[in-house]
Amino acid sequence: MTCYFKKLLLTTYFYERGDIFNKSGICSIDSAHHSCAHTDMDIRLRDLHAFDDTKAGVKGLVDAGVTTVPAIFHHPPDQLSLADDVDAATPVVPVIDLSLADDDRDKVVALVKAAAETVGFFQMVNHGVPGELMDEMLAAVRRFNEQPAEAKRPYFTRDFSRKVMFNSNFDLFQTQAASWRDTLFMEMAPEGPAPEELPEACRAAVVEYAAAVRRMGEPLFELLSEALGLPSAHLGRDVGCLDGLTILAHYYPACPEPHKTMGTNRHSDPSFLTVLLQDSAMGGLQVLLQNRWVDVPPVAGALVVNIGDLLQLVSNDRLRSVEHRVVLASASRSSSRLSVAGFFRPHNASTRAYGPITNDARSPAYRITTASEYLAHYNGKGLDGRSALDHFRLRPLSPLQQIDSVSK
């Protein structure tokens, strides 16, 4: 076990006992031979740096043999509430068969429209991505994350200009509580990395899977365009929603105390559209609807689609980017969870401007912004429970609109 892990675990031990400070307010965790004045924030920042400097992520903690969750990962109890019970026969997040569009396109457009305008999520089956490729993509994510830490360290960075980036919690130093998750980011379009820049453990699967998701994106954006009363090619080609694709491969290691932490904090997505491949065994994805957390159970062969912030902005609030999170089930004590998110979004440096489409009587709800400005704001604030869209809204929601937004 490295000295970084030892120090992090030692801090956690004393923090949980309440023994970090003696009666005079002097830090007492290092040794009896010297002491230093530290605020709680100083200690937390030190522990965050100690964790980050290992470049091994959460999986490194697990490999080091942790039996408790370090304090930097502790979430307030009120943020760890379980999902409410719902009628299993009436799923809140609908399952849509895309193959039906061949025979009854108007019906599928209506289903997509209803989902995008209300819950902001739907699961799609018969989407054209082979099941074998989906399985191989998840297996590749496991291969990458379960190899020795030394093999992953060359990809570890917090430089958002990199096309391939591995780290734990992109907002580690902004968030109040870290999440139990490691992520491999890969910007695959408009111009992807050179093949040798991708980790060998997942290279072939990532290239093939990203291509399949991008192909699937075109008919998806056509359906959404028609749902908004626009020409089929408007969102994908004219607005540019298909221009960029970033793959985020998430790995949630086994957790000794899943009741103390989260897989992913409450957030909405910095994308036009997100296509999620989730682990069929673990579940854990929850959506915030009517001020309650609702499970999105895995469906065999399905991909989960959700509206992102940029599409809510472009659609002028007609389509909803809904907050969601990942909780760690009790099974997480012994098993890891995997998911792969495909973000249809511009690259971080894009200067293309986006603004609301006003093809009805509504006034623009947002100011025009560039992709780089929006993503810089999102990355800068982190997953703090506040919508990044509020920063770009031209007028605040009225109390009645706020109630309507929550009740949908």
C-alpha cells in the first residue's frame, strides 16, 4: 500500500472518530512529535490531492484493501434516499421499439415526443447496435479498469484538451463529496484520437462501438426533429447535433460501504443527447421525476436515451434535460458496475454558437452561447446539484413554471 493510501485511510479513521483536532484546535493526526493547525477544508483538500496523486482512481483504493469508505466520498444522508416504489407494470421511463418506425413512423415520433417532453428519458430496443458489440464494449471497459494501475497511469490527466483522459471524478476539487467512480473519456468525433492513443485493452471495441452509436444517432435526431415539427435533418445536420461524440466509460468498483456514498451525483448531461449502455446485472440509474427518485431498470438489449442540456436549450424548453444519478446497490459490496455513455456534443474548444429554435409563439428562454462557453461553465461548477442551464437563461422561471417543471 502506497504512503498516499496510508495517509488517506489514516485521515479517514480519525475523521470518523472525531479526533482530528484536540481541544486547542491543533491537528493531531500526523504524529505526537509535531502538529499543525488545519481547518476541515485544509484536511479535505490534502486528502483529495493525496487520492488524486496516486493516479489509480477508486479502483486503487479497492486494490489497496480498504474496508471503509474514505471521508472524501461520504455523502449527506439526505442525498442517499432510496427510489420510491412505482407500479412495475407501468414503467415511468418508456421502452420504445425503433423498428416500428418502418411501418408506423408517426406513432414512433409521437412516443419519442411524449418521452422527451415529459420524463426526458426512454429506453430503445431494436436500435441497430448488435448485442455482441454491446457486450464486448462492457467487457473492454472491465479489461481496462481491472488491469494493474501502472497500465492506466499514462492516461491519467485532468487536461480537458486531451482526446483521451482517465481520472476519477472530473469535478473532484469542486464537488462537496466525491463519487465512487473512475472514468475513461474518449473524444471520438468530429476528429477522434489516433488509434495508438486509445488504451490497447479497449481500443478495438471503442472504435467499433463509437461508430455504431454515431450511425444510430442520425435516425434518433430525425425523430426528435419531427417531434419538434422541424424537417427531419434539422437537428442532426443543420444545428450540428451529430457533429461530435464523446464516449465516457464508467467503472464503479466494489464498495465496502455503499450506503455512505454515490456512484454519480445528481446532475443533468452536458450534451444534446446521451445514449447509455448500462450494466444489465447491477442497475442503479435513477431519474428525478415529480421530486422523487425513480429507478431505470436495465432492459435486455436496450440502450437508454436521455435529452441533454444543449437540446433543452436549442428546443427552447420543449424537450427536458432531467436530473439523474447512480446509486450503489447492496450488491456493490462484492461486484463492480459498468456503463458506457455516448455524449452527442461538440468538442470542448468548439466556437459554434447555439440558441433556441423559436418556431412557435414562445419567446427565447436562453441567450445564444458557444459550445466552449457552455462546457467551460459546466466543467467549472461540477456536479453541484444546480442546472448549468440557469447560467444561460434569459429570465428566471416564475413560481408557477417551477412547480410545473418539477411536477412533470
